[in-house]
Amino acid sequence: MGYQDSKLINFLKDDGLQVKVCDERISLDFVKQERFDFLISYGYRYIISEKILTHFCQNAINLHISLLPFNRGSDPNFWSFVKDTPKGVSIHYLDKGLDTGDIIVQKELTFDTAKESFSSTYKILRDEIEKLFMQNWQEIKTQKCKRVKQEGEFSVHKSIDKQHLIKYLHDGWDTNIKSFLDKIKDKI
């Protein structure tokens, strides 16, 4: 888990689990030494190697703030508006690909771009994925949750992909989304 401020930390501790929050790249030695039962990636900025994933026997999941398979990779909230793809949150199993693992559960959301900023939608998405996780945790931890293969159209983005558009965020992430989209419509 990468978010130091997530309410999921206390939720998992209240469920009797020891929680280790890591925002640095984890190594195979670290995983072997700690002998974790679960790996929950949420806000973690690094790709987790297949060697590490093999130590978790299907107990490695990711919380992603997009409606997968759309907007895999970096900045999914941003790209869902720029590319006008469905918005939402997904919890999925980790595999060797980038946000390509089987879906456990998803929730689609809609936003009024005239009333929202990237910051406000990000907060809503974080709240929604945390609720979705807590509602489904018992099935996840007992491996009773369903698995749905990701199929169909998809998109993938790297952090650098947005660099040419950042200058149009006149109020940073607090920029109104409709205003931003109007400014970049000829730039993408």
C-alpha cells in the first residue's frame, strides 16, 4: 500500500492484520524476510515484479481508480476525462502486466465536468474505492471473490504522457475539468 493516509490501514488493523505501508520500491528479499500473507497495492507508484507476485499465491491485489480496462497505468483519473472514457474504480488481481489482472469488483461513476475539478474527482474516486474494498474485503481475503477477465478496448498511459497538457491546468489539480477540456480540445 502506498497511501500513508488511507482509512484502509486502520480498517485492516481492526481486522487483526499487521499492516506495512511502503512508498518505496519493494524487493524480493524484503518480501521473503517479512513473509506477508497479502499484498495490497493502492497508490503504489512502482510496477511489482512477477518474482515478487509468485510469493503471494493469488493474494496480490491492486486498487485502481479507473474503470478497467480503460486507463491502465498512470494518472487514470486525468485520462478518463481527456480521452472521454468511462470513469470508475476497479479492484483487480495483480499479474505480470500493467493493470491487466482479472477484475474482482468495479463501480462505474459519472461526474458533471462543469462542477468538478481533477482534485475533487480524485477524492471521490479514492473514497469510492476504499468503500468498495471494505465492502468486499471478507470475500477477497478468503478468496471467495469472483474473477472476471479484462476484455475489449483498453488504454494505457505513462506519467510522461501528460506533460504537454500540464500547462493548461491553470489551477493545478484544482482546475475545473470542463474549462481544461475546452482549452485542450485542439491539442490532443
